[in-house]
Amino acid sequence: MKMMAVKAVSSLVFILVLLISFSLYFSTLDLRSHFSSSLPFSHSLCRSATAPLRVYMYDLPRRFNFEMIDHGRHGSPFMPPWSRNSGLKKQHSVEYWMMVSLLYKGDADQEMEAVRVLDPESADAFFVPFFSSLSFNTHGHNMTDPETEVDRQLQIELLGFLRKSEYWQRSGGRDHVIPMHHPNAFRFLRDQVNTSILIVADFGRLPKNVSNLGKDVVAPYVHVVDSFMDDNATDPFESRSTLLFFRGRTVRKDEGIVRAKLAKVLVGHEDVHYENSFATGDNIKASSKGMRSSKFCLHPAGDTPSSCRLFDAIVSHCVPVIVSDRIELPYEDELDYEDFSIFFAVGEALRPNYMVNKLREIPKERWVDMWKRLKNISYHYEFQYPPKKDDAVNMLWRQVRHKIPAAKLATHRGRRLKIPDWWKRR
């Protein structure tokens, strides 16, 4: 009996050891890695979330892009630099910076948000390198000039090119990225590319059936004043003697008529600078100096809800005061503009003394916090070559990445549905 008891205990111990061993083995074994090689998973579904967006860029003739910069000069480099003397055209040069970022072949450690691929089958998105804003500004800027026909013809040729592309046909253009930053860019045939991911400044002149926040990307203007690189005042609040600063065109169309009304409301305040001005080289320098010496910089709507002035204020570390009922802002899923900006509805701003009094009530500590925040985030609004991590163009490509899942969903559903968007008819 004693021997049998010993054998029973030994057997029980052996079984327990065996069970523990199996448990440890299976707890450390990654069964997914064993089966993943045999399961038909899509490569794109298994990609790291941090992998750069793979972008195929169409090879368009230079007349659609770089030729508008170098004007077809013989011997021009393949990638001409953006001219520093380009005036107002610079504000809408987002198309150029997105294109050259894809041409960049430098340091792999730059952590680019998008990389160019030469095989369209491996692409997540397709970039259309048509400088639609520069085309408008170059070919018939006054819209009645006979040369505007050149802009229209480029749009016609481009659309013909895209419609022949099997990748455009495959998605209906939904995964194609088209810069359209100037409010008059691509104005003749916008409705023909209304499924694509458009890069826009705002939605002021774009019909709802062409552009909306669900599929498109709001991009900042390229700032025209120089960035404030040595803003290291010991007491920045006291060193900026002007309370509120504005310098620009006060006669605008549409929502921009608020500028003329604000000129009347803001008169009589000694520490408020509100001046009508045109964008010349000297005036831009004067605006930069004024912004750097002001606590708040006013941003009323231009011809559309946005304007370059907001981004000039950001790189000048002058707290933006945004007056608009309809403005949309870049990167707003990542940045909270209330951390470094003040907002007023149009009706509030036009009440005599209301806006100025509210600004005076803001404590110094809060203003300094916003000033520090501006210094920390202003690099997100820098367009440059070579591109740098989290600069403006990389932020834009990250925004494009956010739009791709919805584009793919719409493409896949569109292929199999017999009744498009049946759920809207319930």
C-alpha cells in the first residue's frame, strides 16, 4: 500500500510538471506567426501603422508643373527652386512643396510621412502633380484675359489623361490627391474631380458637391513673412507694445467685407494698429515688424474665410485673433487652436469695444502660455526642401493618410452595391 501511494504521488507530480510545461510553451508561442504565412492576408493590412504612405506620382509633362516656374528655359534643373521673389504666388505654393517632397531622395532617417513608389500596384495613394494654383495665377489671372484659355486647356488635357489611367478608373479617382489651394484653382473642371482628395485652403468658393471636410485636406498658406527665429525676449508680454495688429487689404469680397466694417469699429484705440496695405516687398517687411511687436494679430476673413495672415501671425508668434463664422483650419485633428488662438464670431467682433475689451481682460500668464505654444508648434507651418520631420508638408501627407481608409471604403462598396448609398433612402 505504501509503495502504491508513493507511485500515485509520483505520477501526480509528473502530470502537474507536464501540464505546467505545456502551459508555458503555448503561452509563449505566437500562433499567429505560425499561421500568417499560410493565410491570405493583404500585405497592406499587415503594414506597420508608422510606415510611410506609399504614393505613386503621375509623370506629367513639365508644362503642368515646373515649366510654370522656370518658364521653359533651356538647361533648367529638373527641380527648379521656388523663387523667393514670387510675391503672392508663394501663398498657394503647397502643390510645389508636395511634389518636391516626393522627389526627395535624401536621408532615410528624416521619417517622411510619404514616400514615392514607382510601381502603382504598391501605392496607397496617387499624386497628381498639376500646379493648378500657379496655373491660374500665371495664365489669365484676371479671368477675362484671353490667356486664361491656357489654364482651361491644361485642365482638359489633365482630365483626359486621368480618365485613361486604369488606377483612376479603378477607384473613380477617390485615392487620387489633387492640390487645389487657390480659391480659383481648377475652376473650369472642378466638378469632374469631385471624388478625389483635394488639398484646399478652405471651402469658401467650393460647392458642397465638389469639396468637403470628410474627404479633403485643409492646408495652411505658405507664410510670406520671415519666421521669427530669435524670439527670446525676457518679458515678451511687455516688449510687445501693440495690443492688436492688422495690416492688409481692407476692401474684399463676400465674407471679407467684414474688414471694412472692422476698420470703423477699431478706430480710436491707441494700442490698436489697423491699416490698409498692399502686399509689396517693403509692406511685407513692415507687417513682419508690426506682428513681432504685437500681442495679438487680427485675422478677419479675406475673399474666403482664410488668408495667409493667420500663418504669418503664427510664425511671428503673435497670438492670432480669428474673426470668422465658417473657417476651417489645418491639422485640427492634431492641434487644438484654442491653445494658441482667440476666436470671435463676426457679430461679436463688430460690437463696438467688445473685442478690444475682451483682449484686454486676458491675463498676462495666459498670453505667455499661448506665446510659448506658438513657438513650439510654428514649425508645423514651415514648407521647406529638404523636408523635415513634422514640418508642413509632412503634416499634410499625414492628413492625406487619414483620408485613405474612407476612400478605400467608398471604392470597395461602390464595386458591389446595386443601389448606391441605399441607407440614405431609409
